Amino acid sequence: MSNHRKQSTTTVIFLCITISSLSFFSSHVSALGVNWGTMATHQLPPKTVVQMLKDNNVQKVKLFDADTNTMVALAGSGIEVMVAIPNDQLKAMGSYNRAKDWVRRNITPLFNIQKALNEAGVGDFIKATVPSNADVYSSPPENPVPSAGRFRQDIYEEMRLIVNFLAHNKAPFTVNIYPFLSLYLSSDFPFDYAFFNGQNTVNDNGNGVVYTNVFDANFDTLLASLKELGHGDMTVIVGEVGWPTDGDKNANIPNAERFYAGLLPKLAANRGTPMRPGYIEVYLFGFIDEDAKSIAPGNFERHWGIFKYDGQPKFPAELSGEGEKKALTGAQNVQYLQSQWCMLNPNAISFSNSTNQLGDNVNYACTFSDCTALGYGSSCGNLDEVGNASYAFNMYFQVQNQKAEACDFEGLAMITTKNISRDQCNFPIQIGDPTSGHCMYGGSSVRFGLVSMLLLFMAL
């Protein structure tokens, strides 16, 4: 129970760069950060998101691209920033051949970039690191406790090289920990152990500790793995941790609120884990929902945000470090499209002879919009056939900025000004200003294996 059970069939790396100042490693609660992803069909203006960060006392942010508008909005904000560099740009920095082996293709850039930083005289406070997902280490089946943690044998040599490199340059090890995935990947996983206030425990006779939650156990499994390589004192950053709110039977607002109600006070009090009490630097995943992310890992991928697509909070949370859960401050002055929806026209179809036509149109709508809320156990999973069709048609209609021709579907659909939301199933109206940013459906999501290379810096 010390780790996520699924192993990746291939180790995936996309390399990114992050930058931080010396205060990046300071011991204070203000180090709580968030991941700001932009895989969305309609994005809030960057300056609006930056104001949200400031209003909610978020002082660190991790970006997955160096969009000019985003960087300009962050300039002068005092917010510490990690910035990712895409693979295609980073390959040129590594000066290696694509036909070379895995190590040369994925490890060499790390050495080259850190060397350049050192030669530039900034290597002491700008560090390169390689974030990993939590399946790169585990405990053996015969002794599944944190103190027995080891890096996976199939990538052991690669992890040894990376860890030694990080240690040599006094850089942190960055890991992504997802207790939600422990539930998602195993029906046998004890539900309460994914949270911080449950009754499930794991006794680790190796270090005399009783673990009450998988976050602590997972983190300490990594520490044991690092110790086995001779680097048990290495600084560890949790680059991603969070809980989705839709797209799966366990992905919902009550569970997310329960998870954060345990995690955030723990971080604010600097309680740490049994093997490493005290301060842990953590980046929440994520800040805002992303409706165009790939759903290859699961439908929940588009629902990790603590804020909805329009910048409105989903639940109260404690981000200030003051120990009191309170309402988050949402985006201000959000511009929405018109108050109109697209729905199945009840007069346009006879279900007895047009089922295929309806199904084809629903599939088309969902291919080019986000229908993940319709899945089993999700917020709209209990709709009937009419409701499913209307939801799909409306999502496509909103993504297409409510163009009249986007609510036709071979004459099966109609526009209405009546809100057709049902119970817990919200039929959203998309935000306006479509020029603020678009993203095609199917962007990459990596939940297993090595994830990226980061350079840690504070700039803005």
C-alpha cells in the first residue's frame, strides 16, 4: 500500500525547464504552489489568473509552457515560477542524436543544461531536475512497507544516474504523488487510506512507524529508495498532488474537499511525514480545469482544478497557511457567452427508427468537446438518452462559441434560452473572449514514469 500499483509499459519523458531562487528551498508555508495548465478550449485571460493567484495567497506556480502572454502577466507579480520547455525545443539544447539509446536521448540534456548554468555562474541557485511519477519506485510484494522502498529494477540504472546527478548539483528530486490513482487503479485499495482522516493503517516494522495515509507512505517509500542509493537526505519536492472532481465514481467534490481538508492543514503546520518531519514543498494539481486534456489516463483528467473552467471555486479550502478553511476567491468580471443552450429537439426524431443517426451525432459532438461528465459515476452519469444527447450537443455548441450552425446535428438539435441543467448535472455556458486561447482536444497527459526535466528559478 506504499505506492501506486500500476507500472508503465514504457518510460515517458518530456523535458521542461524550471527556475527558482534560493528562497525556493526555504522552510515556510508560503511555499505552497499550484500547477497552472492551459489545455483548455477557452482560457481565462492570464492577468485574471494571476490576480486569482494573488487573491488566494498562492506564491508559487508551475507552468507547462512559456506562453508570452502568461509570462508578461506574471512579470512583477512577485510569484515564483517554474516554466516548462517542450520536447521539440529542448532536443536542440541536448545536442544528441534521436537514434541514440534512451539514456543519451533523455539524460544528456540534463547534464548539458546544468553545465551551462554552472558556467554562467548561476548554478548555485538555478537547478535542473527530472520530475518522476510515483511508479518509478515501489516496495517488494513480500515486504510492502515504505522502509523497503527501491527504484524499479527495469529503470534502476537510469534512476541511479539521475539521482547521482541531482545530488552532485545539490538539486531536488521532484515527484508527483496521486492518492486518487491508488483508488482508481485498484478496487482492493482501502478507501480511507487515500485520505488523511481514515482508519486504515499500515505497520512498517522496518522503521517502527504506523502509516495512516498513502501520501505519507508513498513519500517515505521514495525516501527509502533514495537512501538505498546513498542519498537519503536529498531535498524532495512534490511537483503534483491533488484530487479530481468529476469523470470517475471517486472523482467528486466531496472527496476532493475531504482530501484537501487533510492535506492543506498538514502542509500549513509543517508536519511532514514520519521519515521526514517538517516542511515539504508541494505544488497542487491543478489550479483550473482543462477541458481539452487527453483522457487516455481516464475521464478525470479534465477535472483536477480547485477552480472550474471559468475560474470559480469548487469548494472552500485552506491555501493561506493560517489554518482556517475558507471560501476561495474566484475570477472577477468573467465574460460569458449568451445565456443559451443547445438541446435535442423533441420534435425532430423518433427514437424507434433514428437511433443510429442520433448516436452518430452524439459521438461527433463528444469527439470535439468534453463529455467526460457523462461517464459512469460522474456528475451527469444518470441522464437518460434525451439528456445525454442534449448534454453532448450543448458542450459542442459552447466550444464552437454558440455558432448557430453548431446546434444543428442534421436537424436533431435546437437552441433554447431555458437552462436545461438537471439536478447535479450542470449544462455550462462557455466563457467569452475566445481569442484568449484555444487548445485542440487530446493534449498529452503523463501519469506514469519519468515526466520531465525542470530548471528551478524565480524570475518574475
